[in-house]
Amino acid sequence: MKLARLECWSVVMPLKVPYTIAYEHVDRATNVFVRLFTDTEIIGYGCAAPDLAVTGETPESVHRALQNTASGLLQGADPLCYARLLEALADALPADPAARAAVDMALFDIVGKVAGLPVWKLLGGYRSCIPTSVTVGVLPVDEAVARAVQIVQEGFSRIKLKGGVCVEEDIERVVRVRQAVGPDVELRFDANQGWSFDETRHFVTQTRACNLELLEQPTRKDEPDLLGRVTSSVALPVMADESLLSLRDAFRLAQDELADMVNIKLMKVGGIFESLQINAVARAARLEVMVGCMDEAALSIAAGLHFALSRRNVVYADLDGHLDLLDDPSAGTVRIERGVLYPSEAPGLGVQLQDE
């Protein structure tokens, strides 16, 4: 079997519920879909969700990377030798992780189809499902409370609150949401790099009674020592997100004990193959792992889910990026029941695009 050609195209998907985080307002998402053809009937599918602030990419740059570099590198190669291909792609496109992630997904999709197995089983199949959190963006307190209550009524038991703009409002938001949803709903908080050390300490102290599960990336990613100082100073597990973009970052975070947990996003690190290596570092350092996402189509969410299900220390999932997307051609690739995500049992990633 040989790879024949690569096709890519952009899809703009409006959000049913636009949201705000510490550094931007989002009302739509542009994903770049990939078809990777072989010289047989097997086709691999992938998806990139570039974000200039996080991955350093745009849809236009992803197209250039895929068409000008990835296409030529892959043509004529054996897709089952994916490790060699993905290492070569990482060398050729070191600053294009979302573009690499799309190719990575397509290759794993092909390998799963050849093996006749869903990717999560091909990778080891540690578990068959995982609950996900649902994110509440930076909203006025009353609106955040209403949204959190709605999420719980929809069957979810895990909520991630966004903040980082005003620490006093963040504290009030957490307190009010906890009062509204009760003690049995797990609450997580993501400051998206928005706080100083003192603000973080203040937040943790004032929300202690709310029993938060974890605090995600409170400080700037370009100040790793500050993140470590927070981690060693607060009685709440601290998770690194924007600080983790590569295997080297994972090693530094683990070696210097800068965080208690890490958030692995396929778009940030380049796909499933690289995520497995990062997860191995995290496990060696006894760091728990969350698999997170951007505003990603269901195809891409499926890839993150397959990875999450394959490893023991991936104990958290924040894979809700597809839930509010309209016009997603890969809708239905993952199944959700009362807040729990289930993968397809079909070979590969189980995707069927609606326009095919």
C-alpha cells in the first residue's frame, strides 16, 4: 500500500453559543479537513483546528503546510510506517502542529482500517469511554450560573469555568456556580494565563470551600518558574496547558516540578503519535493527564478521544469543542450520553463525512 495524494479544504462552522476567554471572543471556528488517499480503496481522514494565539497557525498557513510540504513528503510512502513519516513531518514543519495533527489523524485512520480495529483498541484500549467536562466561557456571573445549570440539566457532571480577566469576578462566579449546581458536580477552573502569583493565591484562598477539582494555567506560559511557584504554594492541583507545546516542554515541566497535571491537546503537540510520547513522560513523573481540545470538529475530537481511551493516566477529558459547532461535516463521529463520550467501534477513527 502506498499513499497517492492529499486533499485539504476549509470549513467555517459558526458556534451556537459564542464565548469569551481571557484573551479573545469566539463566534466561529475554521477547521481544515484532510483526505489522505492510498492506492487502494482506503482513505484516511484528519482535521486541523489552527489557533493563532495557541498553535501559531491560521487556516491559510495550514493549507500551505499541507499542500507545499506534507503532500510531497507523503506521496508514494507506506502509510503503515507512520512513525517515520511523522518524524519527517515534524522536522519539516516544526512550527505547524495543527497541520501535523491532521496528517497524524489521517495516518492512524488508515492504519486502523488496515488492521480492522478502531484506533483506541489499536493503541491498547485501556477504557471504553470517558466523561467530559463542558466549558462555560467568561460570562457575567448571572449568565454563567444559568449556563452551568443548563449544562447539568443536559446530563453533564463536570464543568470547566473560564476566567482570568478579573479575579474578583472569577471568585464570585465560582461561588455562585457551586451554590447553583450543588456539591456533586465537579468544577474546574481555567484562568488562561490571566493572573499574577498574588491573584492566584487570592483566588485559591477565597474559593477553597467550593471544592474545585483543579486550576488550569493561571499564569503566563512565558514565565514557567512562576507556574512552578504557584504549584508549590497552593493547596489545589495546578494544570499546565499553554505551557505544554512539545515533548521538550513536558520534560521540563516534569523535571522542574512546575505543575501537578498537564493538558495534552492534539492541536498543540502535533497529533496522537506525539501525544503518546508526552503522556509517557507525564506518567513517569506521576503527572495526571487531561486530554483537551480547541474548537474542533467531531472528527478531531474523536482522535483525542481515541488517545484518551488508550492510556491509564489520562484521567480527565475536556473534549467538548464540537458540541456547539454548526455545519460540522463530521458530526456524529463520537457519541455522548449523559456527559460520557463513547468512540465508534468502526475501524480507524470511525468518521463518515456528511458530504460523501
